Amino acid sequence: MKDKRKVKKRRLKNKVRKVLLAVVLFIVLIAVGAVLSLTVFFKTQSVTVSGSGIYSQEQIVNASEINAGDNLFLINSDKTAQKITTRLPYIYNVKIKKELPATVKITVTDASASYAIENGDKTFILADDNYKVLEAAAEEQPAGSMMITNAVVKSAEPGKQLEFEDETVSNCITQITEAIKSTEMKGVTAVSSKDINNNYIVYD
């Protein structure tokens, strides 16, 4: 009886060892596959760009900082899109698609000026509908853009959000313009905000 028990225990130990060995080998294979995927396979060979009538393909690729040889899995789509929209202010939206084994497709949408603020030298700060600055010293106000008056600008760096000195004024302008959008109000050519008690809109 004792011999049979010993044999059973040995067989059980052998089975456990085999299972553990199989698990270890499986983990090793996965690790090796992951390392190869990140170092040898799926390296970027081509980057295609479409959608912009303002910037060239070369400008957009350079702004993305995607280079030949970069691993597809290590390219952060959100961060890359942020780089493009910040460095190229007239890019409104970016979509990045990775196609195995070696292609990155960048599709962009151009921005247009929704708001304009006149500078003291008769130039204009232009911003899109999300208040991202497109230009800080444009020579003309684009047709169809809405003028913002009386609000003092703190920062107007192309590619970044427009900032006003008074946060209350900033909130007022946002609320007014959002109300104009939501009600589909037509014919508004300007909005004004000096403080919380001095806000108005101008028609045609």
C-alpha cells in the first residue's frame, strides 16, 4: 500500500511539474513575442496624409514626429494628434489609423476662423469655435467670423487656447456664444463682454 501511495505521489508531482513547465514556457513565448513585436516586427514604413488644403503632407508628417522605423504599437495616437493640432494651428481635427503591418494613415480636417479680436495695431487674433488660436496678427478679419470686443486678452499663442485676463469674462463669452449656437441665432456679427454686468451681442 505504501509503495502504491508513493507511486501516486510521484505521478502527481510529475504532472504538476509538467503543468508548471508548460505555463512557464507559455509565458516565455508570450514575452518573446511581445519583445519581437516591439523591436523587430511592425515597424512603420509609410505614413499617408489626407484632408488638408492648407498644409502639405510633409508639414503634417513632420509635426506628428512619426518616423520610418517607429513601432506601430508604440505610437500614441492621442498625443500625436495633439502635436499636430498644436504645431499646425489651422488643423482642427486629426484621426490616426494604424494598418498592419507597417502603415500609418493620418486624416485631418482644416480649421476655420469663428472668432476675431482686433489688436491695437489693427491686426486680428483669430480663433476657431473651440477658442484655439489660429493666428495672433492676421491682417484681415475673415468673412463670417464673429468679432469679440471689450474682453482683454491675456494670451493668444497660435495652436493653444485663447486666454482672457478675466475668467468671468471668459465664462460670459463662452455662455453667450454657446447660446447663439444652440438657438441657431442668425445675423450676429459681434459679442461683447467687459465684466459680468456688461454683456451684449450685435446684429448685422
